Amino acid sequence: MNHTRRHLLQGISAGATIASLSQFGINSAFAQNATDYKALVCVFMFGGNDGNNLIVPADSNYSAYSAVRTAASNIQLTQAELLQFQPKGSTRTFGFHPALKRLHPLMQSGKLAALANVGPLNKLLTKTDYAANQDRPYQLFSHSDQQAQWQNADSTDFSRIGWGGRLSDVIAPMNGAAVMPVTTSVAGSVIWGQGNTTSMLTVPSAGTFGLSGTTGTDAVTTARRDALMALLDEGRDHTLVDQTASGLKTAINLSGSVNPVISSANATVDPLFDTNGNGLAAQLQRVARLIAKRGDFGVKRQVFFVSIGGFDTHANQLTTQQNLLTQVDSALASFYESTVALGVADQVTSFTMSDFGRTFKPAAGGGSDHAWGNHHLILGGAVKGGAMYGAFPNQTLGGPDDLGEGRWLPTTSVDQYAATLATWFGVSAADLSKVVPNIVAFATKNLGFV
């Protein structure tokens, strides 16, 4: 029987769809389960979104922008087309990319905030430090390495554990006995959601999922599923076999409860989304459906990952970024509206991440090259919006913030970004280093945007 069972386990491919789930350990910091609900939604823009065109000076400083990004460069946004805003507490005026037509009013109403010039750092650096190669993050300007560093908040070495996963490790006891994991990805298996003691549920952005032949409700399928479950309870004397069987049983059970939620229409959520040609909107629609059923799953904390790709704009940047940011604008605005409709707008915070920024200096072919510091957006009812956090860079080529060709030296770290979100999520000061191990290197642990 054991031999047959091992062969069965080797042949099952459910792990490609649903990650095996670890048992949640109890953290002494949480004597009681949380009585409120909160969710974090990470929106990753793969390829390196050009923050220099996401947020542009719209006052007299626009001349510094247009002097470098000239009309002839084919990546210039005109001053007239910028969606202007004046951040709270600032005398300066900026403008969003013209594609952000639905997000722009949310900045004005205080539900959206911007975080300027943020990037992976081991510590705050000066240009002198950088020139001397002191404490630089490894493999700067590399897509895969910088995607990983944004996701794991570790700029010293490669890690398969993400800060979203470490957040889940710490926060999981708040969910008590709920079988639903803290972290769910609607964009495939990613580093960000993998923890040390918890694992991430991965669901597709379209269609149904689950182990073939076990998801139906007819008599034959039910009998097959019951037989498989019984088989998985056999011969569990070996630790590896026991853990594999436990994870697979949990995965099968989860597919039975989660699949109907994500693949079925929701009358409150669905009318708010236009998913036609917008994969990000389709992903966030599924996130909204899951949030709508939070009570059924018995969860108090949930973490989600969604993504959109194509931002590596070495050429044809104006058209490409216009198309991509139009999708981001529609998807994020619709998602925020869905949280309002569900009555959880103050309890759900969305935020963007990307590989890196892009050079302020244009590249040949109407594009820009890989850079470092970048600007990001945070959205939700709990966000202290209408403001810009961090320090907007001096856009002078060769100036105090430029490492060459308009590669901005970050003045805020991914660690601080993550720590601020984790604190809002309920992580104590004592546990913060469990989520962001290098936060001790930064004097400011909370950026105050939420």
C-alpha cells in the first residue's frame, strides 16, 4: 500500500496550483484572535515602471523635466496633459500620468498617497558611499534580482522567503483555527508570499482550479475524492510522506471551498470591474470576491498578490505605458470602489511595487533604461492620502540624487515601506524585525502614510 501511495503522490500535480500549507504556529504576541478584519493587496508592476512619468513636476520645475525629456525624446508628457495635484503640506505642484484619470480624484479626496524615491537599500547611502561600493544592494539594475529584493526586503543575498510571507508567519495566529491561509496569489507562485512557517495559496486569474476528477459534486466524483482522502491517511509513518499528505488534503479541501467563490459571479463586486482586456482587473475582481466571503472563511487577516507585466520600456514607452497604466488605473479604482461597496474600504490597503525605476535621461528609440529609486502609490480608506511621502528627487542630471543618467539614489527603503504596512496590519514593534529583518538599519520605522 505504501509503495502505491508514494507513486500516487509523485503523480499528483495539485501543488502546481495550490501550495502545500504548513500548520500555523501560535505566536505569544497574540493572546486573543483579532476581532477586526484587515487586508493588504500588493500590486506588482513587472518590468520596471517609469516613475519619472508616473509623477511629474507640474509647476516651474517642469522646465527641468522638459529640458531632459524633450519633445524629440518621444517620452515627454506635456505639462497640459498632467493630472495636477498639490500634496498636503507642500508648496509644490505635481501631475500624475494622464492615464490615471480615475485614481487622480482619489488623491484629491485623500484616499490615495504617493511614496517618492523608494528602493532596495541595506542602509541609507550617500553618493560617496555608492561610489566606494559600500553597502550597495547586490545586482542593481537586474530585473530578476531587483524583483526578488522588492519581494523579500533583503538586499544582501537571494532569498526564497518574501516579506509578505514573513508577515503571514507573524500574523497567522490572528486567524485562529481558520484553514484558509493568510496569503493568496492570483498571479502565480511568487517569492513575496512564501513564509518560513506558512505557505501561499495560489489561484488562477481565470477559470476554475483544483485536482482533476475531485471537484465535482456528482456521486462518482464524490466517491473518487473520498477514496483519495482515505488513501492519503494510509502509511503516514514517514515524516515527508505525512507532511505531503497533510498538505495535499488541505489543498483539496481548500479548492472545494475557494474555487466556487472565485469562479462565481458576485452581484456586489462584479459590476464595478471592466475585465475586458485587463488581466489586472480580473485578478483584483477575484480578490474582491474572496474578501466578500471573508466571514465564510473565518479569517481576520488576508494578504493578496496580483501583478501586471510589460513595463520594461526600452522603446515605445509613451504608448506602452499609456496602455499599461490605463489598466492599472481602471483595476485599482474599481477595486477601491468594491471595498467601499463591501463596507471594508478602511480595512483594505493596496500598494504598488516594481523592479526599479527608469533613467530620467531618455534612451534611443523612445524609451528609458534600468535605474533604481522609484515612485509608488498606496490606496485605501485608512491611507493618509492627498500627500506625498519620502523625498522627491532633485531632477538635475549629475545633481545630488543622480548616480548617472538620472538613476535616482533612493532616499526611502523597501524595508521602511514594508514596515509601515506591517505596523498598520497589526504587527507589534517587537515583532517588526521578524517581517523586515533589516529594519534596524533605519531610524524611521514608520513612514506615516497609513
